Amino acid sequence: MTEMVRKITLSRAVRIMQNLFPEEYNFYPRSWILPDEFQLFVAQVRMVKDGDPSWKPTFIVKPDSGCQGDGIYLIKDPSDIRLAGTLQSRPAVVQEYICKPLLIDKLKFDIRLYVLLKSLEPLEIYIAKDGLSRFCTEPYQEPHPRNLHHIFMHLTNYSLNIHSGNFVHSDSTSTGSKRTFSSILCRLSSKGVDIKKVWSDIISLVIKTVIALTPELRVFYQSDIPAGRPGPTCFQILGFDILLMKNLKPILLEVNANPSMRIEHEQELSPGVFENVPSLVDEEVKVAVIRDTLRLMDPFKKKRENHFPDIYMDRKHRFPPVSDRMSSLKLQLSKLSIVRSQQLGKPLASKEEPPDSDLASASAGGASPEGHLPSICLKQVFPKYAKQFNYLRLVDRMANLFIRFLGIKGTMKLGPTGFRTFIRNCKLSSGSLSMAAVDILYIDITRRWNSMTVVHQDSGLRPGSSFGPRCTPSPVAWLFLRSHGWTTTRLAGLRGAAQPLSARKPRKPRKLLWTRRCWKQHTPIY
Ligand code: ADP
């Protein structure tokens, strides 16, 4: 999963969807993968600038493997990219910079939302009802050559801003440099903003992003846990970083496979002496996410529900009043500490032990272990809204085809027999396409494909190729699309920058992909 959401992989996955569904995927800034697409980036920016000299864009360069703002910088022109040496060793994504973010107290902020990917097959997605808002610590100004290097103005990373003298640790969840997202929504609502719309746009962004990621994930998953074999039930908590634009449109910045679950922060007691102190905002949001993920994933829950149906029937009435929530959270935290200590094989430190009364009350609800828990904070959004989004799962269906015709379970390559079966089942063979011709086609496609991909020690159609290593549909996907009425021209659009630069003659960027109109279509609001 970590690989799937690296900056380059995410950009590729979203770009495939942008090519197929440009309107639906306009929540992700236009991006280029460096160093492969450097020339393309230069040429496309030049073309737009030539067409509209008043256009003064800003771009943000982000190293692929970076996190916490590491190595990120802003540029005004492609020629400002620090190409020398670094990009070859450290690939990156360069992205349009969102110049007009929504500001609160004159500061830029982003949103960290926790998303639970409960299951891949069938797809089940949950979103936490509250998230974190992380603030910059220097008043925002639109990018200008003089302020491009002001990280406290442009980057919202907590790990960076914590080092600013202006960072405010607050005892409240609605003030300071880290707040709950719900407090921001409250504030917007009091100004008349339609926050239901903001939420539904965010939910739609999350579902669409997961849909973009699942095809490749599915192929990897089946190779690790082949169907029919008992395996662990996997789940993943993802951290979505989202920016709200001035017009309240949410923009996806990145997806984090290992979001920080820390609920404390360091405080400098005296020069050089630090202590970890609880962070109220983090506790409020993260404890609920972990607690409810465990509740949802609990493999024994079904059994218990069947065993004690009456207890679970009146569960609703057992929730403590809101005023008790904080003490309940503390109890949960203590429980989490117990689990952590037990996992580490450490004895419990006495201060981590929950007070006897808490334990007693926990076991008093003993008949129902969830008796004392607040209502669940994770909201199911898929399959709940499946009807609205299923049409986007085209590449997912290709992945299913790919998996189905792999031949040997647990492999990631489609062999000649699988390819034959695929052709036969899709009724693509006819008088003019004999099985011998299918075999030749297989060899031809494999050869051509291998020459396009970087890694090609083995023969066979590789998993990356099912949706394309460079934003290109695989031969299987290609045949699938053809059989679904896609024209060669439209497919050519998808094949885009399919070859590595070394294997490609320099050529003019195709107008089809890059016109001022297209640019506007993808980025109508910047
Ligand atoms: P990292 O993984 O290093 O945190 P991000 O992609 O989250 O990288 O970017 C770091 C910060 O840079 C974000 O929190 C956000 O404030 C800012 N940022 C990233 N991409 C953009 C963008 N396209 N437009 C405006 N700001 C951005």
C-alpha cells in the first residue's frame, strides 16, 4: 500500500482516471513525473504561455519518496527545477501550485482526513467524521518570486511549522495551529457556507481517489493472498491531505499510507529539556479513528452479535452523554496503552493503568464490550454511494479481467494460455483471428510492452502493465477497451507518454492533450 500512494504512483493512477473521466477527476492538480516527463512539462508550459502571455503559474516540486515537506520547493518556471544530479537519484512530481487556498485568520491550512479501507473485495470505504486542520504560521500571500522560499507561508506540514516561533499549541480544538476540521466547518457554517456541500465534495473526492488506486492494489493483493485461500483480513487506515480552495472546492494533495497516529507533542519545558504532553486535538480525532477501526474490524463481533442479540439491540441507549466523552476517551486511551504494552511484552507502567473505577465500569458493561463507547465516528461511504460512482470503476473491471486470466493464482503475469482464454471468453477470436494468430499477437504485444517498461527480465504481461506503467492501458486493457467500442484515436490519447524518454524520439506534444481549453477543463477554478 505504501508503494501505491507514493507521489509518483498516485499521480499516475489519478492521471489514468483523468484521461478517462476528465470532469470527474479535476480535483487533482496537473502533475508531471520527473525526470521522465521533464521535456513534456517544459513544452506544455511553454505552449500555454505562448497562447496566453498573462498566465503566470507557480509549480511545486515534491520528491517522490519525501514526506513531511522534505525537499519540497516552489518554482515559477520549469527552468528553475534543480535538475543537476538530484532528480536522477531522487525522482519527483512537479505540480501546479494552488495559488488561491481558503484562508482562515489570513493563514493557509490543509485538512487531514482519516479513511478506512475496510475491504477491497467487495470495496468498503469509511471516512472519519472529523479530521485535523493544520495551519501555516505565516500570513499567506500569493506566490511571488520574493516569497517562494517562505515555507511557513506555503507549506502546511505540522512537522515544519512546529519549528516556527508563531506555532500555537492550544488547549482548545478550535484555536491554535492545529484544530479539528469540525471546528472549521462550524466557523464556515456561521458565515453561511453550505457545509453539507463541502462534505459531499470531500466524500466524492475520497471515493474517486480510492477507485483510482484499487485496480493495481487488487492485482498486488491477489498475488499475495490468492482467492479461496484463507488469509488475514486486511485493512488500511489512509491519511488524505486535502486543500480547500477559496471557492471551497477540495483539492487532493496526497494520500498517506502510514499516517501519524501520535496523540502527544513535544513541549520544551526549559531550554533543551523536552517532555511529551497530550495533544487534545490529536486525541479527539485519532483515538476515535483507531477505536472505531478496531470495532469495525473485530472478527468476533459477528459471533457476539449472534450470541447476545438482546445486548446489541439496546446498545444505542448505553452511550454515555456527550459530557462524559472526554473521560470515555481517556479510558479508551488507557485501554490502547494496555494493548500496546502487552504487545511490546512490557509490564504496565503504573501511571498507564486505568483507574480501578474505570476498569470496573468497563467490565460492568462486560456483557457488551462496546457498552461504554461513543457512537461510531467512521461513516460508511462505499458501498453506500456505490450507485453514483460505479461507472468510474472501468479500470477496476480491467484489473478483474487481468486477474481472472492470469492462469496461475498468485502470479502477477498473464501467460499465453491465459491470453488465449481471455480472447476466447471475450469472443474476440473469429475466422480472421485464429488461435495461431492470437499466440503471435501475444508474443508481439509482450515484446513491445517489455521494450516500453523499465523492468523486463521475465516474459509475460506484467501487473504494472494492466493499467500501464506510464499511464497507458495494458494489452489486455487495450483489447478490453477495443471490444467496448473505444476508437483507436481515443486509445491513442491514453497511450500518451508511454515510452521512456530514452526510447522515444523527441516530438511535439500532441494538441489533443494540451490546449488552453484542456487546461481550463482540468483546472477550471485556479
Ligand atoms: P509531504 O508528503 O512532504 O507532506 P505534500 O504533498 O503533502 O508532501 O505537500 C506538503 C505541503 O505542501 C502540503 O501540506 C501543502 O501545504 C503544500 N502543497 C502541496 N501540494 C500543493 C499544491 N499543489 N498546491 C498548493 N500547496 C500544495
